[in-house]
Amino acid sequence: MVYPVLSDEYFMNEALKEAHKAMDMEEVPVGAVVVNQNRIIARAHNMTQQLNDVTAHAEMIAITSAANYLGAKYLTECTLYVTLEPCVMCAAALKWAQLGSLVFAASDPKEGFSHLKEKILHKKTVVLPGMLEEEASLLLKQFFLKRRDSKN
């Protein structure tokens, strides 16, 4: 059976669904999906609070899940869609996984990998920033406003 080719926007909306799950769990609302051959093979959202694990970022969980699904450690034929620009830790993991493409929504000027002078991703990884940036940014702003209000 041949499946229709789905758009980057479709897959980013799936990542946004994961970000909403994180927000519902009072986690920083970041979601990710890994796509291989036009199919989602991994879904994840931040779970640092739930797991008491600072490395439990959506990207890290998605990488592990996708590698397990494929039975391989390299994700050269995969695209990661994530709602926030990956941090340096996640970008380094994406390098080691040799990710084919990275599509992210909101930029992260404080913690995102792109503020580094040296390129951290694998040299063959294609990057597409800003996909549904407004929606992802709004979700993050809502989360941090709610968090700040609850501290007052």
C-alpha cells in the first residue's frame, strides 16, 4: 500500500501534540517525533520531572525510541521534528545518531545549539528552523507565565 506524502507541517503538528502532553504533565512543553519513510516511528515529550532525569529531553527519548524501532543506532534516513531548538546536549546526541534532517519550531537563543560558533550537528544533517514557530513559542510562553504566576 502506498501512503500519501505528508508535509513537514503535518509532522510538526504531531510534535506539538506531544508538547501538549508534556504541558499537561507540568513538564516544559517540548515534543518530538521521528519520521522515517513518511511514517512516524517515535514520539516523545519532555519527561525530566516525571523521571527525575535532566537528560530526559524529548529529543533524547525520541532518538532512543527510533533507534530501538529501527534496530540500528544511526538515524541517517530519519527526520526529527521538535518544537524547540535542541540544546547542546541533544544536538550532540543527534550528531552521534547521524540524523538525516532536523526540523524545529521555536528558536532557543539561550540554550539552543545554533548559538555556538562551531557546528555541532553531523555535517550531513539538513536543518529547517521555524516550522510552526508561532504555535510552539506561544505554548512555551503560556507554560512559563503559568509557572511564574503559581510562584507568586
